[in-house]
Amino acid sequence: MTTHPFGPSGRQVPMLGQGTWNMERDDRAAAVAALRAGIDAGMTHIDTAEMYGSGRVEELVAEAIAGRRDEVFLVSKVLPNNASFKGVLRACEASLKRLGTDRLDVYLLHWRSRHPLEGTLEAFEKLVNDGKIGAWGVSNFDVDDLEEALAVAGPGRIACNQVLYHLGERAIEHAVLPWCREHEVAVVAYSPFGSGRFPAPGTSGGRVLVQIAAMHDAAPHQVALRFLVREAGMFAIPKASRPDHAVENAGAATLELTPAELERIGRAFPRGRLPRELPVI
Ligand code: NAP
């Protein structure tokens, strides 16, 4: 699996990882097997959150990574309601317990909170100093939020911004992506398949994916994923609760799309205008 430096720490992380949202609703054994198959295939970046299944998904992730914690780049998120200084410290302890580990690789603020950013980031820095997290990042942050976080934390502290990015929603390309590139903040694409609303093969865009996939003996989902992580510094975390889906997604890393194919996909799924607000799911 191709790796790229993840944010200012430069830590090498696979460009494709695994999401876990709503996994508490899936067949548990299949979901655990899918995560394990994904890890075996190199998708060691695992994304979860205290919100998912109200903690049940973190417990499921614990089962999937049991005995192989050191292979995994583990990311979880604090809910905005818990993002006061003390709330972050408490939430992190609870996540660590549910995940059966003593440390997270990255801890994220799930989205902007009513709690002042100063307290949240101070707690994140304490967790780094205490060895409970390797780094911290944000999610669903627009450029003004990122500027504020940078002003509070100083340069070189924000590991990543996890944002909505799929073929039907390319708004981050206007401002968030260039900002992150300039400040060495990793961009992690969530819901890379539109959260299950993938372009149908009968649509004009879907046909383009099918045709390009056929040229490479690949699947349309692989073509879509490869487009999203076409540049270093971009990562994606597709969710799969079926082991065959996980293995297929990992296979996207070895797909080499030509510049002409990338351009054709870009034309089939246009970026659109800069929206007033950053789209979120
Ligand atoms: P997604 O990854 O866009 O799509 C998941 C859907 O695609 C599932 O129905 C899955 O089916 C299907 N799928 C996966 N691989 C496939 C393949 N190779 N072929 C056909 N279908 C395939 O959805 P998502 O869960 O919304 O997003 C991914 C992750 O991003 C989440 O799980 C979560 O970790 C993160 N996220 C973060 C935020 C945030 O606010 N920070 C918000 C949303 C999501 P099966 O399950 O049947 O395999």
C-alpha cells in the first residue's frame, strides 16, 4: 500500500484507510472480518469516533485490532459537546478504554463546538504530552475555522482535516484543500463513495467510471477512490462491512490512472461553484 507523509509530523500513512460509521448496524462478525481483511491488505488507518453507535463501534474496532495494535494507525474523534478542556480528557480516556489501547495515533474534534477552541486544543496538547495521543486534528473545518485553529495552536500542530469528499461533492478543492496543502495539513476524505450513494452505472458519470474501470480490469469503486487520492497528502477512508469490499478498496492503491483519465473523471463530475458553507454529511 502506498504511504504518504501525514501532516506536519511526516509520519507515513497508507493513502487508503477504513471508516467505521454505522458499523454497529452491520453483521458484527462480517464487519470485524472486513476490518481485519483491510488491515491485511494494508489499509491500517482505521477511523472511528465516540459518536459511532454511542461507543459500540469503538468496541468493535477493539475486537478487530486485538493483538495487532502496533500495525494500526488509529484515529478517533471527540464529540463537540464533550470538547471542553476537561471533557476532552474524559472522552479520550473512555475511547481508549473502549478501544482496548493506551494511545490513539490521532484524535480529532468531530466538528466545530460551542466550547472555545482554546480549551479543546489545550486538552489535545496535554494528551500529546501525556503520550495518550500521537497528534491531533480537526474534522469538518472550513478555512476560517482552520485559520482560527492555526492562530490558537501555532504552526505545525494540526495533523489533518477530515472532510466530506467524493465525486459528487468536490467543494473542498476550492479553498480547504489549497489551505491544507499550504500548511502541510493532511486531508482525509470521508464518505468517499457518497455514503452508499455511488453513481449508478446507467448515469453519464457512472458510465465513465465503468468504461475507465474496464480499461484497467478494475471496479468503478476503485476508479473513484483512486481519483480522490490522486495527489500526495490526500487520504480516503472508505467504509466496508464486507471483506470482499475491503480487499477491493485496498486494490485501488495500485491502480494507475492516466492524466487523460483523471481529466475525464473530473469533467464527468464537475467541481461546481464555491459554496457559502463547507458541505458536511
Ligand atoms: P462511504 O465509505 O462513502 O460508503 C460506504 C458504503 O459503500 C457502504 O454501503 C459499503 O458497503 C459500500 N462499499 C464499500 N466498498 C465498496 C466496494 N468496493 N464496492 C461496492 N460498495 C462498497 O460511507 P461513509 O461510511 O459515510 O464514509 C466513510 C467513513 O468516513 C465513515 O465510515 C467514517 O469513518 C468517516 N466519516 C466521517 C465523518 C465526519 O464527520 N468526520 C462523516 C461521515 C463519515 P458495505 O458496508 O456493504 O461493504
